[in-house]
Amino acid sequence: MLATIIQNLINALQWGSFYALIALGYTLVYGVLTLINFAHGDIFMVGAYIAFFVATFMLSAAGLPGWAALALTIPLTMILTSMVGVTLERVAYRPLRRKGAHRLYVVITALMCGLILEHANLALLGASRKAFPPMITEHVYNIGGVSFTNLKVAVIVSAILVFILLQWIVTKTKVGMAMRAISYDKFAVPLMGIPMDNIIVATFVLGSGMAGLAGILFAMSYPILEPYMGALIGWKAFIAAVVGGIGDIRGAFLGGFLLGAVEILVVAFFPSTFRDLIAFTVLLVILAFRPTGLFGVAKTTKI
Amino acid sequence: MLKRYSIQLILVACGGLLTYVAYEELVSLYLLSVLMFMGVNVILSTSLNLVNGNMGEFSCGHAGFMCVGAYVSSVLGVWLFAKDKVFGPPVLPPELALYAFPLVILAGGVAAALAGLLVAIPSYKTRGDYLAIITIAANYIIISAIENLGVIGGSRGFMGMKSVISSMEDVAYLPWMPIWVFSFTIFCVWLIRRYVSSTFGKGVNAISQDEVAAEIMSVNTNKIKTITFMVSSGLAGIAGGLFAYILGYVNPGSFNILKSTEVLVMVYLGGMASLSGAVLSAIAFTILLELLRPLQIIKWVVIPLLLIIVMQFRPEGIMGSRELSDIFPWLKRFYRFK
């Protein structure tokens, strides 16, 4: 009994790590720009594909051993993915922001960017699924009836490390302070000599980089890639970010792990087709009781 | 006299022409179905515009309500008027389908309006992006619930609506679907126009401008929100019912978040809070989708790209928040939009 609980807990932590890593990108961008970056789920998908190409190149063309390929793939994928995110910001969002368009038009543009990424991928690479090359051999450990792989542990550990890193960046560094300042008062920030556009680019770099990391880890854990893989996970991660309280990094992580836990528990006790139904109902109930999410602070409206 | 009734006359003439063309089969079935989908899209985009444009909320789960309407009206229609392997022989004589069809579609609308309460009640406390999540979650919940209902086919879908239509055609041979789609489209646009321009409906725009101020000025915001959400989702349900009967087959997968995105695009392309903008952009978007059909998968790269470019040059949509009669003032001679 205890073994089953711990087993499900580990599964939930691993599954929640992906949601948490993606939810983070949503929450960072939202915190700074109050923009729902609906293309983020597809940036995760692009990250997984970039990881696929980089890893295949490293393993076959360069002929590197697995561990070296992995060590090179992770930073390269994160850099390339964050470049995709920054490109979207520069090409699509920034001009609209400059024109002072209504916030929701930027959201629609983000949705369109997501569609372009998905279908351009489908048109370029075809509908066939890609199998991700194995870079490290998976060991299955078994302690007291609880089985876990080294990959699972790596996923959970890296999610926690990312959380600590980002929490440090946002609360302790100058960039983080500028980010919080922008979300606090958008008009006073340029007056204080803070380069707003650079901070926004930094936000996109961080968010998309983490989506790229999630892409590698996801592709290593579930080594099948397809163009629509990012859409559903992206929407769900966004919901997780909101349940945690959007704009707050702790909220994104808590929301991601919560959603992962609910989904794994539902699959453990009910038919798997009930997963979305029950998971979303739970989230809806949480939002009904705490309308601004778990960590969110209700904004007071001045009259 | 003629000036006063010219809009009505034009509409009757258009309806008559459509019926005649469909009856004589002057246009291909393909073109006819494109015209019908255009009507469905007009209903969808105007009804979402009521919430997203006029009331200033961000609802992105419109396809969920469409799904409720589609399933309720098609299951009701098949149960009442058609022989089906799940529901057995028809409950009522199939000849009655002719008269009861609009009621069946309206029943779908009512069911969807009740589903709209799922979003309307949380909206008392939540606003903005948190409400957007509730609508997305509602969309997923509705689809997922129907996928788990094995009786009506689950994720395999539900069919049998064609026999309802053929039993209507047995009684009187007329192109019933185009007629009903046309009349429901006109009904929806008329209803929304009357609702938004009524004294009560002024509160909808007031909420979008400043909810707190509106409440202080004695606007009952909760009541207006409930009614507006219910009207909007009810009309989406009507659109869903028509959609189901046009295709003759529904499955929950066709009402996913992508469909909601399509409707959102139509609303924001037309311009927020512009009824004529919503109608025009729905028509334009449907035509665009059909024109680009030969491109197959590249279509879905080209269309978003076009939209992004449109947004860059006209960040407020085609019409902004103006109406057609504001751009062409001579139209005011024919109709008023107070």
C-alpha cells in the first residue's frame, strides 16, 4: 500500500515537472507583460524537435558518446529554443505593443504564432512521428517495491533546480528586480533608466529556455515526437500556472505539480478517459474558491 | 415606406433567392454547404462578440457550448424522428419533424445556455484572464464529458441526422437546411442587435468600460453577466445544432480548442464590439478558408500569417469598434443602430 502511494507520488512528481517547467514560461511572461503567450506550448514542441535534431547530429554525424552528446545537447537546445521565443517577441509582439494595440490582439497574435509553429512543422517534416535517439541508458532501480529510473529522478531534480535558480533570479538579482518593477508599474520603469525591452527579451529567453529544457526531458522520457504534442500540454500548463496564481514562480511550480498529481491519481483509480474531465473539474473548483489562484494576490481596484 | 422596410425586403429576397437556387440545384452542393457554414460562422462570431467585444470579457471556450447544442439537438432529433439502433424506432411520427425542427434546434440552444451558467456563475467574482481559464476549462470539461458518454457514441461521434432531414424532405420537398440556417442566422443577428441596443443591454457595454462605475450607477452587473453569457452560449448552441445537421455527423473532437480559436479569430479580425464587423469577418474568414483549401496543410501556415500581418497594420481589427453605418452614413437611412 505504502509502496503504491510512493510509486504514484514519484510518477506525479515527474509528470508535474513537465507542467511546472512549461508553466514557468507562461508565468514569467505574464508577470512582466500581462500577456498570455499562447505560443508557449508550441515553443515547448519546437524545443523537443530542436533537441531531436541536435541529438541526432551529435550522435550520428559527430559520433560523440552518449553522455557528451547529452551535455552538449542541453545547452544548445536551450539557446536555440530561447532564440525562437525571442524571435516571436521581436517579430510579432513588440510591434503591436509599440502601436498600443489592445492587449487581447496581442493574445490573438500569440495564438496565431502557435498555429504557425505547429503547422509549419507539419508541412516541413511531415506527419510521421519521430523517434528520439536514446542518449543515456535507462536503469531501473527497485527499492522496496517502488521502481524508478535514473531519468525520472533527473527530471524531478532538474525541475527543482530550475525552480531554485529562477526564484533566485527573480528575487535576488537586478534583472529580477526590474522584472518585478515592470509588472508593478509599467510607466515609471523607463523613467528610472531601466531598459524595458532588454528586460522583456530576458524574460522571453528565460521562459523559452526552460520550455526547451522541458522539451529535451520530455523527449527523453517519452521518445515519440509529433507536431501537436505541445498544444494540449501547453494549454494545461497554462491552466496550472493560473491555478497556482499567475505571475508568481512558486505558484507555477505548485500548480504544475498539483495538476500532475491530480492526473496521475485519476489514472490510478479511474479509466484514463476521465483524466481531463476530473482534472479540469478539480481546477475549476479551486478557482471558484480562490479566484486569483493559490499564490495570487487580488488586485484592489482604485476608483 | 419602401425605405423603412427595405432591409426586410432585401432579406426576404435573399432568402427566396437562396431557396430557389438550392431547390433548382443551380449551384453545386459544395458551394451550398460553404454558404451554410458561413451562416453558422456568422452566428458563432456575433455571439462571441457579445461577450468578448461588448462585455469585454475574454471567453475562449465558445466551441464547448456549440458542442452542447450540437449533441442535444441531434440526439433529440434522432430520438424523436428517426429510426436509430440505439434509441429504436422514432417516438413521434417522422412527418412532424418538419414542424418540430426549429424547436429541436432551439432546445439545443437552451441546453447550451444552461451550460453557459458554468461560466456565468464564476464570472461574478473572477474577471479577466482568470475567467479566460475558466472558459478553457469549461470547454475541456464539456468535450471530455461527452467523450465519456458511451451511449451517444463517445469519442466515435454520433450520426443519424440525415434521416431526420430526409423525413422532412419527404413531407415537402424543399431545401430545408439552407432555409433554416438562413433564418436562424438572421434571427441571431437581429436578437443581438436588439439586445445590445436595448436599455437593458446598454449595461453590457457599461461593464466593459468600467465594471465598478457601472455597479455604482445601479447597473445590476451580476444579472447582466448571467443573461449575456446565457444568450451568447445559447446562440452558440443553436449554431452547433445547425452545424450538426449540416454535416449529419458530430464528434466531440471537432469542438476542441482549435474551433474556439477559429471563432476568436473571427471576432478580433472584425473588431471588438462591432456587430457588422463580426458578420463581415465571419463571411470573409469562411471564404478565405475555402479559397485556400487546395494548399492543404500549408493553409494553416498561410492563414495565421495573414492574420498576423493584418494585426500589424490594423491593430484594432477591420472595423475597430465602429459599425458599418458609421463608415457609410448613407446606410443610416435604412436602419438605425442606437
